[in-house]
Amino acid sequence: MVQTSTTLTRSAAGLNRYFSSAGGEYGAAVAGDHVRAAAHGDSHADAKERMVPDAVLRGVTLDCADPRTLANFYGALTGMRELFSTDEFVALTNDSGCDLGFQRVDGYRAPQWPGQDVPQQFHLDFRADDLDATEELALELGAAKPDHQPGDGRWRVLLDPAGHPFCLTSS
């Protein structure tokens, strides 16, 4: 699909409104850092410019029934701190430049892993210097460890309190 600069500008304005309404400082940071719209001509210089990636991962947002509970879990597991919070959305941040968000979804259904009756859609991977200690912390915080553990011990699969699979790895 080819977008004209007018379409891109309209899309950028919509994202600005969305992120600004999603939350003050957080919304402004996302909108200001990552909403870019420009028209490109057909010259070789413009084509070269378009080949340079312009998107930077700013954050990941997980659907859930209770954003506060899931934010507390991941905040305690990772040491991330709260950046923004409403009843519908909580964002955690640290100095990595990639925030972790949690949004309330009515009728949320937890993924089923390893089965795919309700697909996992994606999962998070966390590097841990001490897998045993980090796994123990995650379990104390409310994670569950499914019986199915692929990877021959190179990583461990856990389920967060909302049922999302995530992995702990030493590499």
C-alpha cells in the first residue's frame, strides 16, 4: 500500500492524538520521538533515505484484564518503575528506551501455551544473570511454570499472572 504525504500526515496526527490522550508525559514522548511523516520523491537520494530504518521500538503493550496487577508483577520482576497510570493503562519504564505497557481489555482471554486454542501471539524474553534466582523471584511474584519446557535448559518458559508466556534466558 502506498501512502501519500497527506495520508501519512493524517496518520501522524491521529497517533499524536492517541498517544497524547493515552497519557501526558508518556504520550508526548512517544508522539514526539516516533511519529514522523514525510513525502518522498523518486530521486535516488530519496530512495536511499527510505532504505534507512526509521522505526525504533519504543515499547510493548500487553492486553490483560487488570493492568495494575500485571504492572506490579513486571515492575517487581524487572525493576522498572511506573511512568504513567490510569484505570485502563499502566506504563513501566527504565533507562533502556523501551517501555512496557499493560492495557485493560474487556473479556480478556489468557493465551493457552503450549496449545494454541487461544494463541500466545508473542512472548517476552528476559536475560537473567542467575536463572534460578530470577525464576524463583518470578514464581514468588505470581508466575507459573508450565510442565512443557522446550530448549534443553537454555531458557525457561513461565506464565505471568495474566497467562502470557515469557522466557528467562542467560544469553
